[in-house]
Amino acid sequence: MSIKTGCWFAAVALILSVVQPVTGELTDAQVRNAIERGSSFLKTEQKSDGHWTEHSIYVGGVTALTTLALLNSGEDVKSPVIQRALAYLRSLGEPSTVYATSLQTMAMCAAEPAKDAAIIGRNVKWLEAVQLRSGLRKGAWNYADKKGSGDNSNTQFALLALHEAHRIGIEVKRDTWELALDYWLRTQREDGSWGYTESEPATGSMTCAGIGCVVICQSKIGSGDARLIGSSVECCGTQTDDDAIERAMQWLTRHFSTN
């Protein structure tokens, strides 16, 4: 495994270790120890200019994801490692890929949103501009621009970034949420699941992405009755989007396990 790949997976694992409940035989001490070891590893891999070894196409993505992981693990935003990372992220050029732009946006929203409001706002406008506006996957996002066909992974990242930007007060157009919600509802399978695209196998990760994105879009445009209660989604209404969430949750119950 390369150092670049190692940092990517370590960052994802660190975020998941923070947000997932402790179950089974794991103790709080073991979880804290895993988080500390993951944080220590990530810190040792940071370069002098603040970045972590990047993917050649998604420049800034690994650094932004690692920054998010460290912040979620409890690293102080004023710590040298975070400040170096933010300085690097601020030095990046104009948006060019959905993954990297979305992660940069989320990291800045989590760190010093007031200071980086201009960059966050620019990224929001770019994400809105590259949202697909025609075709089967109207409302989705592609890797970089409108020329591709779009997929659920890029769409999830874009919506998470827009959600975080909206939370700190950046305006996101209503039709952005409406188009995205329509996309997720149209592409859900009869059994309640989603895949990377409608033609690829259903997965737990993409079905979870679908649930999260539907809930996010609902919350922005005021549709449906679904809401988060602790770590679960409660659906009370009979609207189409609430039904979509219920069917997706049922699919996860039947097909997905963390064991």
C-alpha cells in the first residue's frame, strides 16, 4: 500500500471510528487508542508545506479529507498541523474536480468558516454550475464537469459539501436541492437500494448515501417528514421521499451488516 493510499484509508478509518458507536467487545479505551494512533500516523505523514501526498487528479482531496479526520478526532483548529493544512488548501487554484472541491469545502466549513467564506462561496457556485441539468442523471454530479454522466458517489460528496456550506450561512439555490432530490428518488431501485449508478450492483455504502442525501435535500426544501433521531432515521409521513427512505432502511436491514 502506498503512503498516499495509506493516508486516505487512515483518514477515512479515523472519521468512522469517531462517529460510529462502540459495539461488541470494543472498549472506550480501545477506541480512543485507535483514534490516537491514527492521528499520530497522519501527523507524521504531513509534508512541510501542509499537504499530504495527493492523488494526481484530485489535488487537495487527500489533504482536505485528512484535515477533516484530524478535526473530527479532536485536533484543535489552532494546532500547527491544522493551520499548515489550511494554508495549503487556501493556496489551491480554481475548482476542477467534484471530489477535491467538496472535501476542501467541508474542511474549511469545519475549521475556520468565517475566514474562508469567500473560498467556500466560490466552491458552492462552482458545484451548482456543474450539476447535471439534463439526461437520465439530471440533478447528479460528475467527476469534473457536465460532460460526464454522473454517479452517486460524486453526487453524495457534492451534497455533503453544499450542506456544510449552507449550515454556515452560504446561500445554496433551492433548485439545486430540488434537482438533487428528484435525482435520488428517480434512480432508487424497486427494492429500496442504490448502486454507484443505476446499472451497477446495489451496495450498502451507496444506499446509505442515498438516505443521507434525501434527508439533506428534504431539510433544505421542507418536504417529507423524515428526521434524524439519534443514529436512526424516523419516517412519519406518506410522501414519496419518506417512502424512499423507509424502503432504503428496510433494504439495509436485509442486506447490510458491519460484522
